[in-house]
Amino acid sequence: MNEKDIVLSVKNLNTSFISDRKEIKIVKNVSLDLKRATTLAIVGESGCGKSVTVHSIVKLMPKNARVKADYILYNQKRGDKITEFDLSKLEPYGKEMRALRGPDIGMVFQDPMSSLNPVYKVGDQVAEGLLEHNPKMSKEEAKEQVLAMFRELGIPDPENRINDFPYQFSGGMKQRVVIALAMICNPEIIIADEPTTALDVTIQAQIMELMKSLQTEKNKSIILITHNMGLVAEMADEVCVMYMGRIVEFGTLEHIFNNPSHPYTKALLRSVPVLGMEEGRLLETIPGITPNPAELKEGCEFADRCPDCRDECRKGTIPAFEVEPGHKVRCLNFNSFKEVD
Amino acid sequence: MLKFIIKKLLQMIPMLLVISLLVFIGLELTGIDPLSYMVSPDMAGSAENLERLREQMGLNDPLFTRYFRWVSEMLRGDFGYSIVSGTPISQIIAVRIPATIELALLALVFSTIIGVGIGIVSAIKQNGIIDYVGRVFAVVGQSIPQFFFGIILIQIFAVSMGWFPVGQRISPGGNWSRIQHLVLPVTTLTLSMCAVLMRYARNTMLDVMNSDYIKTARSKGIPEWKVIIKHGFRNAMRPVLVIICFRLPMLIGGSVVIESVFSWPGIGTIIASSVIAGDMPVIMVTTLMVAASILVASFLVDVFTALLDPRVRLGD
């Protein structure tokens, strides 16, 4: 594989928040690569730093956040021409970064109920980005494109619906509008931050099918954040499992599902509800609670909840080991394998 | 939108009637006898004479007869006469109301511009210099009572420095002197109103700027000033407008204190003096005016909110 087939490459991303004059590390040394036209899923329970990771990448962070990274490289492909941008060097709200948001990186947020501005027509909200990045485009042209996008995303009666306000849409339809908003400038990367968490199950399936078809038809690269293992199995090509701000296991979909190695990944997969479970059998849970990030001690973050915890797990930083090609696990159980960074 | 406005206007009519009835009954319950203020005890009118006077003035009629007489007279534009001075109430109001409205509107406009402006800037540059200064200013502005603040201003700028007149609205000297007269009372009202507005505007703006749709707007790559004005400001303005509109009745009826401090010849001083003198017809009309201004304010809130928020406009 050519290096330029990696559309987004993040190296040693560290994000911390300043709270009460204390610096709390939320994301620690995260490195990941997104291959062109594939889906990378970032999985983990609430508060593990999934959202913070992607928001750090696109630089949509609150003021009390400190983001550091060796590099965040984005390879823009226009026809055959490839341009490289280092997002870590750009001003968060500067001109260059803004030019990338929309035409290159589109975002779909978690809660469609609150991610649309209540006081503007949905059509205008979708067209806003388009008009911003194409100053010469007329309002009529923009409207035509929005209509085409609405049709593509299966929003019924788009001619009338573009003049409706968000409160006149159902949750699933709103999420389609949010996806339209992310897709309208035809971006290379789509970052979907738990796109279906706020929706009910049947709508979830529709939305995910929609995203899958967009990806296969238009060769989009997707970063999918979720805690839903079913969704991961359905969508992902590669999977990052995160726990307390660290990637604890990384591999292809097959690696993670057929050979889960990190105790946390195993536990996570065991706690997925299955249809037809024996009567009286309880769904497995992971013992303990996620620690407070402000009170983390050294060693493995999962140590307190891990069934295989040993003394050396509580010392220093645990390195990652490559248990098979492309499958990395951050756990001392695998210290017989080659150490990688 | 026109239908919405007409509907809201029509809703005000029954409200006004109910309020007028409440005012009427309320004053009835106070048991003030208008005659005791009209007729000096020295004149020692016999009980018989007083009774005849009562009968003549219709004071012995049943409550509701008197109420309907009052309302129908007012509808015909006859507001009655002041017991104390004998002048028509419509005349008193016509003389006084421009002074009050002048003061109220100026204070409202200045405090809105300054208060909302500083509030929005302190929200965007949270914990910046303007935010800190604004915070101190807000505490000071809210904790010093208006009358005290007015007296301090008079002491410094009128008595010691002699830059501005001590009180009153007009002194010979044309338009320039009118402005000079306005400066101190308007400053006093503006500063105390600013303090509240500033904090409120800052907090709602902060809330809005942390909401999800602001993140969505930023993810589109539009410039930050557009995010702030188009997506932030418009949404933050809705609750702030409610506060601003409800300042209007407070300024019209409630600047009693400020009008007294600056001997400002407005409605506020009339309310105060008519209550002291037991001037029933004047109390009734002015109270009704204050109530009506509250209705107008809430009507304005409805219209502005509907303009800003489609959910209100199209909701039903």
C-alpha cells in the first residue's frame, strides 16, 4: 500500500483539559491511520476519550483544552494531485483550517435534536456551508444541490421539506439532514460521532445503511465513533479500542472479533447482548467503574478492573505488542511478542 | 404573522377589562372616602350635606354601576378629574407622559446597547479583561440602590463640579440645556439596568455558544464572526429581549424613585403624590396605565420572539 493511501495520519495525540488549575489528561499518545475509502471504528465506553480524540483532530475544542501532537497529516486528493496538510500546525479557527472543514472533513454529530439551529430552515442550514466554500455559486444552484442531496438521502418531498424548520422533522429525518449538511461539500473524510446513539433501533439501521452506501458509492473514508459493537461489526474495516484515553487494541475487524486479545476488548465483547440468550443467564458486565481521569495512577488504566492483573501492570507505561501483523495490543500478557509503538 | 399580531392584540382587551375591575375593587377595599379629601373638616359640612354631595356624585350607587360608569367614560375619552387639583386627568397625563417616556426610552436604548454589547463580548472573550471589568461593574451596579447612586451623581457632577443641573427637566437655554438635564437621570437608570442585562446577556450567550448547533456551524467551516452573529446572537437574544421588554413598564411606572430624586416631572411623581393625597381618580387611571404598559410589553415580547423563533410563529 502506498503511503498516500492513508488519508489521515495522527501521531502521538495528547489532549488535556485545564480544570480548577489542574491539567487532566484525557487523550494519551493516540496514533492512528485512516486508510482511504475505509471505515475506522473507535470503540469504547462513555468518557474514554473517543469524541475528544476526533474533536482534537478537527480542532473543534473548548478553550480550556490543550492539544498536542507530533503531527496530524491529512492528504487531500484532488484528481491525481495530492496535497499534504498538517492540521496540528493550523490555527483552529483560521482560514486554512476553515477551508478544510466542509469540503474535506465533514462531521456528523451525536444528537440530531440539538445539532441543528432551531431558528433557520433546514435547507438554508445545509446550503450555508456550500455557499461559504463556493463564493461564486448562486442561491438557486445551491438549492438545487441541496435538493439533490435530500433526494439521495431519502428525505421525502424535498421541495417542501427544505423550507421546514428542524422542529418539524422527526429524529431520523433530522439526522439525515445532519448527514446532508456534512456531505454537501463532498468531503473526503466523514467523522461520525455516535451518529445513531440518540435514535431508535430501526432508524439506526436505516441511517447506518445510508452511510455504508455513501461510502461504497463515493469512496469516502469514515471515522465512526461508537460504543455499539453490533455497529462496528456491520460497518468497520479497522477497529481501535480505547480505554481511558489510550488505544488498548488496534486491528482489522477480523482481528478484533475473531481474536480479541486485550482483557478489556474481551470483556466488551462479552457484554454485548445476544438474542436467544438462555433464560436466567445474566448479561455479563465489566466489574468496577471507569476511574476518574484526574485520579489515575501509573501503569495500565484497566488494572483495577482486569482479571489478569499482575504487579508489573501497575508500573510505568504499558507498551503495545504486535500479536499478529497489523494487530496491536497494549497488555503485558503479550510481552513475548514484538514491542511496537 | 399579521394574524398572530391581531390575535395577540385582541387578547389584550379582556385582560385590560379584568385589570380595570381589579383596580376598581382594590381601591374600593381600601375604604378611602374621597369626600374626606375633598371637603375640609373646617367647613364642617353637616352630615346631611355630605350625604347629598355623595348622592350627587353617584358615590352611593352599587359598585358595579359605578365601575361601568367609569369604564364607559374612559372609553369615551373622559378620564375624570383630579380631586386635589380639579384639572382633567387627561391633561395631567398629557403634560407628564412625554417626560417619562423620554427618560424611559433613552435609558432603555442606552442600557440595551451597552448591556447587551458588553455581555456578548464578555461571553465570547470569557475570562478576558472585559469580562472581569463587567463582573465588577455588575456587582456594583446591582448592589447600589438607584436613589443612592442618583444622589452620588448629583453630589459629584451637579453640586461639586456644576456640570449638570441638579434636577428638573427644563431650564431656559434651549435644546442644549434639555440634554444637560437628561444626562444624570438617564445615566443613573442606564447603569443600574445595564448591570442586570449585562450578566444576563453574557450567560445566555455562553449557553448558546456551548450548544451543539454552534459546533455544527463551526464544522461547516464558516468564519467565526458568522457563527457568533448568525447562529449565536440570534438565539441568545430571545431570553434577553424578554428582560428588555419588561423593563418598559418598570421604567414607566417604576421610575418613581428616580423621578423624585431628580424632581423629574413625569408619571412617577404623579403616582407618588396622588397616593399620598388619596386622589382616587388619578390613582385609578395611572395604575391602569402601568398595567396597560405591562400588557404592551408582553405583546412586544410575543412579537419579537415570534420574529426570532419560527417555533413560536408557526407553532399553532
